[in-house]
Amino acid sequence: MRNIIFAISAVLLLCSCACKPSPAYWRTDVNCAQLEAKEKGKPLLVLVSAPDCSACESNWCRIFSRKEFLNEAEKDLIPLYLSCPYQNATGVCKDWREKYDASLSPSLLVVGSDGELIATVPFPYQDTQKCLESIRSFLPK
């Protein structure tokens, strides 16, 4: 019985870790996004947002939810979206907020596939094109 439970647990773990990226979408699984970044040799574009944040919602609607933004961003980056509360953040949210000093929301970070911070993209983001230009200015040539 113990072996059956172990086998089922192993299969479920493997299935839950399967990373199947499709174009033009925000990844929400940190481990899968990091793996994809390493495989493709691209940095992560990390949007750290907070629930009930009006600035986060405004920027999401104006820029980050737009297909044209994601299509352009994915040429050079792997987009990762983290919804992290201000208060009582735990786990990945707490780790990322502390490690990358992402205490403000929204925070837009460019993080190397090795986990090193490349840049914190300045706020506010005027529009899709200006945001992309700003992000690209931090990328290695």
C-alpha cells in the first residue's frame, strides 16, 4: 500500500511540474518560468503586483494585459506575474519582495536566468511602447 501511495504521489508531482509554455502569456509558476528562462537563455520580466492595488490594476489594463505587449516582450524575455499581498506575504511572494526589494506595487523587474537582478524598471509606465523601450534599455546588447 505504501508503494502505491508513493508511486501515485511521484506521478502527481511530475505532472504538476510539467512546464508547457505557450506564446504570449504571463507565467505564474516561478519554478517553470526560471527553468524556461535558463533553457532559452532569456531573462525574466517579473511583474510583482498586489491584490486591490489601483496602480496595479490600471497598469494591467493599459499595458500588461495587452497581447501586443506580451508578443514584443517575449522576443527577449520570459514574463512572470506574481500577485503578492503587501501585508503578511509568505512563501515566494515574501522571498521575492525581500530579495529584489519589490516592496512597491506594481514592481517591474528584469531578473537574469541566474536569479540576479538586472534592473528595476522605473514607474510609471506611460504606455506599451514606452514601457517596452524602458525594459529593453536594461537588456544586455
